[in-house]
Amino acid sequence: MSQVRGQFAQLMTPGLKKIYDDATQYEQTAKLYPQLFNIESSDSEYEQVLEFADLGPLQEKPENTSTAYNNRIQGASKRAIHLTYSLGVRTSKELWDDDKYGLIKMGPRALARSTRFTQEVVAWNIVNQGFSSNVTTFDGNSLFNNQHSLLGGINATNIAPGASNVISAAGTYPNRPATDIDLSIAGLQLATNYANRMIDNQGFPINVKFKYLVIPPELIFIAREILGSPGKPYTSDNEINSLLAEDYHFMAVPYLTSGGAWFLFTEKRYHSLTVFDREKPSTDFDDDFDTDAIKQKTRMRMSAFCPRWQGSFGTNAP
């Protein structure tokens, strides 16, 4: 269906002082997802990744006995399937020619705004849906889960130093509290402990340090109070704010759907939040031979996923 003059009669009439149009009046938020997500290109129908657990610890070898041998453990695979996103606008030749204010010819700008919004939504929905079965990691559990299965099983948590202080079930490790917690000093301390004790599939401690605190706009003031004070917030005691040494940087993301859920992520190289660009956004322009209508279209192909849970933390506080 085309935009026609009957729908936009005022655009053909002289005398309008100003046209208030979203695409020209408002700036969109800066691109947020590239600040956190790994961005990779793709030249395939999909991208597939595979998980392995490396060798376990050395075993004691009594005198004159054989060396013990150990095998790597192959885990599951995950596939990111690229989807196509497209949108067009069609305008009659008469409206295109008779619009006195040039609004109709701003189709590419409007399509660029739609593209930006769609990219952000596709990416951040991995985080939004990370508490559900819609977004799962190699172990088949939701991205944020209190019991992520380790390939090394019970033996992994048996050998992991101090794992009993954190885990709620043998052979698993959490990146979500057993009971969701509000953004607070206690909540950030809990998440920091999870990071400091985080292990790989064989139970080896790994060097994981959370850097980005990802929050919805509703939690900006709380984040500022907690992370911006040199003294311990909400107390008159002369205590230091112990969280300052963690050097957390908060990101307020308007594409998060919950007003209370909050998240922590490491630097990009230590987590697997990934957006694949199969086909970068492109805009095309054509006309219809029979009707002379002007057609403008934008198209792209992309996907987003997070196959590993390590390097992330989330809690779905109400």
C-alpha cells in the first residue's frame, strides 16, 4: 500500500511554520549493544560453536606406578541462526513530487532509525530473555541460572577450592542467586563473590572480573548512590565504600524490559555475548513501472546469542 496525497493533504499546502517529525526532531540513543556485545561477521547460513572441558588436575603418582591419563570432555554445540529483517515505504509519484516540505523524501532517514532500533532490540533480548528457556547456554539451562551444569560433573566442584561456599548443587555453578536480590551493596557483594570463586568445567578457578553493571533506567539513581560515594552508602559510620575497588561501570539501557533486573558482565573477551552480522543494513530505492510509485527499502540479516554463561551474572529482582 502506498502513501498517497489524500493521507497527507497538508504537505501540499503552503504556510506550515514547522513540521514536528520524530526522525528530524529527536536523536536516538547512542548505539549501546556494541559497547558490550562481541560483534562478528558471518558468511554462512548460521554459525555453530562447540564447548570443550580441558584436562583435569595432576594426580599423585606413587613410586614405581603408572602415570594416570585424562581426556578432554566434549560438550554440546550451539547454533546462531541468522534472521532477515526488512522494512519498506512506498509513495505515490504525485505525493513525492507535490510535497512542499521534503518530509516524504526523508524515507532513508526514517528507515535508518527503524534499523537502529531493531538491532538494539535483537541484541538486548538475549539479556531480557536470559532467565527463560528462550535463551540457553551449552548446558541447556537459561543464560542466568543458579545451577549451570559443569562438564566435569561432581568431581569439578569437589576439587574446586571453596566451591561449597557458593554452589547450591554439586556439579553445578551459579550465575544467578538462589533468591533474586535487588540492586544493593549486598547484591553487588554477592555477585562479586560469585566472580571471585568462578570456575571452569573442570573446577579450576578462572580469572573473571566483572566490569559492566547493566541496569534499566529505573535503577540509575541507586547505581549512582552505590558506586559514586567514597564512603559506605546509607550509613553514618565512617566506613569506606569497599565496592569502589571493583571499578564497576554502569550502563543504563532503555532496551531492558524489566525495571528491577540487573546484570554484570566482564570485558568482551571473557564473555560470549555475540551479535553476528550476516548482512549489514542496506537501503535500496526503486520505482514501480506500472504505478510510478517510489519504493524505499532497508534490509539486514543478523543473529545474537550467548553460548557460555561464564563471565555473566543476572538477577531478576521485581
